Amino acid sequence: MLDRVLLPWLILLTALALGWDDWFSWDPFVASRSHLWLMIGAAMFSIGWMLPPEEVRQVLRRWPAVLAGTCTQYTAMPLLAVAMASLWNLGPADRVGVIMAGCVPGAMASNVLSLVARANVSFSVSLTTSATLLSPLVVPWCLGWWLRREISVSAWEVAQDLCWTVVGPLLLGYLAARVLDRFAPHWQRRLAETAAPWCARLTILWIIAVVAALNRERLLQWHGPLLGALLMLNLGGYLAGHGTGHALRLPAAMRRALTLEVGMQNAGLGTFMALEYFPDQPEAAIPTSFYTVGCMLTGTILARIWARRVYPPGTKEAESQASNDR
């Protein structure tokens, strides 16, 4: 239910952040900028809490397909991002933001939309988990390679930050959930399971609102080239995921999951990283903010189209879809 209204709430909170300084003197959005790392940590802890043990085991059982999908994400998306930034002749700040969106791991929203699309949800979660766990190794290398002239921190610093704010809280959340499953009363488990999704989603909403507050004047300007580059990056990611799925001869449900996973990046994390590593250029976070809204919109449309597609009985695709439904 929460994910169905996430996009409207994202638009509403962004509009509120844009007009806040016209109504009040104290701005909570700008004031919370220095605490975003705590919010990201809380969100990743919540995501780790929501990971079922079976989904973690799927990473090991399907490691060839998971590794291939993760490699596709960490190669196709950065290359597409660099190509789009050059093709659309973006300025320095926009270029940084677009490449940042291309280098971060996949988004948790892709798992929800995989369910809507009648895709293989366990494969989708496996891909997200794999990309997130590998992010301290891969993301610093990608950023260091493509932004070596722009980024002011070392790859080791980026890796440390990702370990402390992403991977560490994710693992702690997963372990805490397992402990609570064993020792806590049922009502406490249910309360934690209800609170975790809200914490993860609300964190992303707030981060985008902070970006809107920091870039009020620029967000109201026309961003035609930037929006074009981000749209092509998003659609190119879907094509790369779908093409890889066909090349690997994956069942239809797994191809759908891979398509959504590659195209839908964790732009909320990218937004945080842009603000963290480019404090003098808050506008560098605008592309990742736009990408968050855009990939949710296109992903929802794609998932709805797939949800209405019925495969002929007896085909491999129908069997895969029926297996996913079970």
C-alpha cells in the first residue's frame, strides 16, 4: 500500500520543500542536511530487517545469474551515464549527478515493482542484495574512474562511507531481525515489520525534499537536456537488463526482474552521496533526485503493462509466471 502512494507523496513533499521558505523562517529541510547519513543508515537498517533469510540464501543458490545481473548493472549503467552526459553536453554539476545515478546499486523499489509485474521477486531481491553488498568495492572504483577530475575524496573514503552507512546497517538490520524472530514476542515482531518499510521509504522522501530545498531556484528552471539524458539512461538500463536476460536465456519472470533492477537505480543513495561529496555544488544532487521520480514513474508503467500480459498456457513463460505467483 505504501509504495502505491509513494510517488504522489514524493511530489507533495517536494512541493512543500520548494515553498517552505515563503511561509516560515526556520527551514527543517535545510537544517537536516548534516544528518542525512544517519537517515540513510536507518533506511538501510530497515531494508536489512525486511530481508527474509530465504532471499539471502537465493544469492548463493543462483550465484551465476545473480553475478551476471550485478555485472550488467555495474557496467552498463555507468557506461550509459557517461555516454548520455556527453551526448547531451551537460554541465559539470549535471554530469556529476547523472554519473552518480549510473554508478549506485539497484533500488529496493524494483523489488516491489517486480511483484506488480508478476516477475520473479526472489531473483529481484537477490540482485538488490548482491549489488548493495558489493557497493563498497565497485562504486568507489566507478566514481574514481569516471569522476576522477571532479571528485575530491579518495576511493577508500567512499568505500568506508558505504560500509558505515549502507552495508553495515543492512547487515545489522538483518541480524537484529533474526534475533527478534527468536526471542521477542509476536507483537514486537509485527510492530518492527510494520515500522521498517515506513522508515526506508520516508527516508528517501525526506532526502529528495532536502535537495529541493537546497535548489529552489534552479529546480523551477527548465532542464530539458538533463531530463533527456536521465530518460535515456533509464530506458537504456531497461534495455540492457532485458537484453542480458535474453542472452542468459533466463525465464520470462527473471528477465522482467533483471530489467527493472538494472534500470531502477538507488538514486536516493546517489542523492546523499552527491550532497556528501560535493557540498559546494548542491545542484549536483538534482539529477539523482529527478532520476528517483522518473524511474519510479517509468518502472510503474512498465510493471503495469507486464501485469496485464497473459502468456499462452503450456509455454515456458506461463510456467515461470505461475511459479512466481505461488
